[in-house]
Amino acid sequence: MIISIASGKGGTGKTTVATNLALSISNVQLLDCDVEEPNAHIFIKPRIKEKRPVFIPVPQVDKEKCNGCGRCKEVCAYNAIAVLSAKGRSASGRGSDVLVFADLCHGCGSCAYFCPQKAINEVDKEIGFVETGSKDDLEFIHGKLNIGQAMSPPLIRAVKKYINPARINIIDAPPGTSCPVIESIKGSNFCLLVTEPTPFGLNDLILAVETLRKLKIPFGVAVNRSDLGDNKTEEYCSKENIPILMRIPFKKEIASSYSQGIPMVEALPEYRKDFQEMFNRIESGRFR
Ligand code: SF4
Ligand code: SF4
């Protein structure tokens, strides 16, 4: 089973929910796909066993073979390749320049595939790494983008390769509703949206709900700091028939343990049963 934990905006407590859920149930692995800023390891404190670099193939153009036809530019959906015609270019096209913007390249391979001259070779570019480890029975995987890299989806895919169908896989997704989030949550059996009862929280929750409905992934909501803010999130969920599976109150002890990197269920073990109950509802489909 794959349960992703997402949120329309950052800072709502997504990692708190992901890590504490993972620590409250058995036969689980936690995959931190928030590769731009992974922080689940701060709370899990896994013993890292392996670190692997992750590469994407970026194009390298053989100017001798290239005739400047521009097909590569046409097929690139990411504007990562440009074809400039130089003055005095010959009829063969030689003398034109093909520029590759490696930081925009997604490594999709389309340009090399469609180049009629077979003038494009692919070279590996390192974008980050995946680390795997464990804490007791919990398997832990996370990815981290190298500084200056912007291409998180290929690294997220590298993390998700470790999904083990024999285990409960909990995915800590990046915040927001953009490509990295979609890459993280697609294929999930259930997505838990973590929000907070504020106007900003509600606004971003609505966007996240629209995304999940388009992806046709079953979902529910966990409200963090549920006793602060207003009642509009509860009213919205009720009106939209969205199940609220957990409410985490604002408590000094929870904030204090978070600031020290101590998981909530270790500092306040009475919450473990709440996470277990939420998991049982998700697993059994009793979330409606
Ligand atoms: S598709 Fe190939 S031949 Fe055409 S401009 Fe691009 S690299 Fe050159
Ligand atoms: S590999 Fe894909 S993303 Fe990269 S330049 Fe070629 S077509 Fe564009």
C-alpha cells in the first residue's frame, strides 16, 4: 500500500504527520520525496547504509553531424535546447549552433530520439543522490537534490523505485501542487492532505483537493493546530464530503519536541493510537 502525505502549502506539519504515522505502525517504509528540502531524517534518525548518486542524461550535440534543422528544439517541451543560425552558414546547416541549457533539461531523451542526423549523444549529469537506511523495523529512503539543481522529478522517481509492495509505503511529498508533487503522489492508494485552519491553509487545501480529484486518488485531511484559526476548513470539508481523519491540537509540548527533532509520538506517546487509528481507517477504507 502507498500512502502519500501532501499539503497545499509548506509549514502545515506534513513531515510531522508522515514521520509520526511511520513510527506508529509496523512493516513500513518512509520515502521522503521532498528532495529540495528533505527533513524527515531529522526526526527518524535512520542509520544510513547506502548512498547512490542519481544522474539524468542530457544531450551533447556533434556539430559535425548537425545540419541545424531545428527538430530538437521543436520536440523539447522544456525549452532546454535552442538552435541558432550563424551568419555564413552553409547549405548543409553546418555553422549553426545548438545550445543545450542543461539546468532546464529533464533528460527525457526526445531530442536525441527525433534528431534526423543522429547528431545527439547523451551524457550523464549528476543531479543529486538517494540514501537508504533504517531505524529498527522502519526502512527509510530519501533523495536530496544537489545545490543549484532544479530538476526534482527524476530524483523523486529514483526515490520511488524503492517502493516495496510488501510493505506500507509512506511518501512525504513536497508542498504545493506543482510537478514534483504530482510525481510524488501519483500511483498512491491514498493521499492525506495536511492543512491548518487559516485562510491561507484553506486556499491551498482547495487547490490540492482539485489536483487530487483530477488524479482520481482517494484522499482525506488531517488538520494541524486544529484549535487555532477559524472554522472554515471544517465547513469546507463537510460541504465537500471530505473526511477529516485527524485533528492535532496546538500544544506547547508538540512544538517543543518538533523544535528538538523529537517525534511527537516519542515525546507524547498517547498520540500513537491516534495515528494508528487513522491508518486503520485508511487501510480498511473506513474513511468515508
Ligand atoms: S535535430 Fe539534430 S540535426 Fe537538427 S538541429 Fe537538432 S541536433 Fe542538429
Ligand atoms: S532531453 Fe528532453 S528536456 Fe532535455 S533537451 Fe532533450 S528534449 Fe529537452
